[in-house]
Amino acid sequence: MCIKKKRAILVSVAALIMFVLSGFGASAKDADMQELKDAFDASVAVEGARVGDYALIDQDGRRFMLSDYFRENGKPLVVSFIYTSCPEVCPTITARLKSATDNARAKFGDRFRVLSVGFDTENDTSAALKKYGLKYTKDFASFTFAAASPETARKMTEDFGFFWKKKADGSFDHIDMVTVVNHDGVIYKQVYSMRTQGATLGSRLEELLTGKPIGKGDASLIDKLKYFCYRYDPYTGEYVLDYPVFLSVFIQLAVILTIVYAVWGKMIMARLRKG
């Protein structure tokens, strides 16, 4: 069989595989991957931006403004968004958040505060948030839980670059992230994967409170890959390889390499032999 025919067959096979893969292009898995990428990009984009002011109600039913944290002698603020009926993810994030901030307090005392805001506004009432919060702290002065109106929850989460959406079963998809805000109300850094990398929060707080960079704040390539090829296992508390996603990425990479070889491989090999 001549080279041209072989090349034509390879290209045809590659095209067929791409067509089969494209049949999954509108699938939830691919859509979720794009959604995660968009969510990550949106969260990074707000770093360095000043947050807006929002009316909130704390776990004891008292109304306050977000700007109260940033008035004269303001302190850095760590903000998380949760929903109280979350079965696994939010409790794990909150537990890791409490552990990380306790470690930071051992070094920096009360030089920062923590705020968790409920975004399931239908169910995250002050009473529900207090019940939820008491599982983690009794010191609500330094670790406050707050309820918000639907409009406030929508605008505030958007302002902070926090992605969430309600699912058909009434639960929520959301990013695993907390936000570190400086004493002037400017977003300093996002901290991702609190369930597995909670210690990063301590580093960001130390940077902010001492003015000395501890490490690069941007997510590494490996961290970014976790958003796409890994899923969180609540039973082990670790990220595990999501085989369907990994296989999809692997097949598409193989197809691309096949096409490259079919089109340019012989020419490249010939040049290498001559060299």
C-alpha cells in the first residue's frame, strides 16, 4: 500500500475517532470541564479587586455590613461560601478551614477574622447557620456565619469569584475555594482545594500579615489538572483519578499525535536520517 493511501487511511481513522468523540462534546462531562475552567478563570480574575458592600445577618440574627470588617483598624478577612445541608463537601471544607485558621491564630492571634456565608438562601437561615457553625466553633466573634438575601448571595459570590449552581435534586455544585481579603477590602488571594491543601491558607495569611511572600500564589499546572482529570473522594478525603475524563483526554491526545505523524511523520523521519 502506497504512502498516500496509508496516510489517507490514518487521517480517516483519526477523523472517525474525532467524530465519535464529538458525539460526547455536548455531554455533561465535557460541559462540566469547560464550566470548571470558566469558574477557575473567573476566580483568578477578581484577585486585586475591591469587594462590594453587602448587608448580612449573623448566626444570632444581628444585621451587619461586610464593610464593617474593613473600617478603621480593619483586619484581613477569610471568606468561605457554604450551604448548610451539604452532606460532605462543605463540612469538610469548613473543618479544614477551622484547622488552618486555628494554626494561623497560634502564630498571629486575632489579627484576622473568618466569615462563612450561606448561599442556599431558602434554607441557610441564621438559626440553620448557628446550628451548623456550632459544630466547628463557639467563638462567633472571630469565626462568623452569616445569612444573605437571594440577591445578595448572587452578587456577593459573583464579586468574590465563587462559582455555584443549583442542581435538579436541590443540591449544589460549587468550587472548593476560600478567599483572603486584605484589611482594606481588596481580594488578596484565592485558596483552592481546602479539603486537601488547607495549609496553603496559612501561607497566604502569613504573606499578608508579614508582607513577606511565602510562595507563588498561582495554581500550579498539577493543581489545574486536578480540576479536570481528578475528582474528590469524600470517603478518603483525597483526589482520585477520574478515569472517564482521563481516558477522554488521553484518546484525544493520541488522535492529535496520530494526525501529526500521518501528515508530517515521514518527512520528519526522512530529515532526521539525512541529518
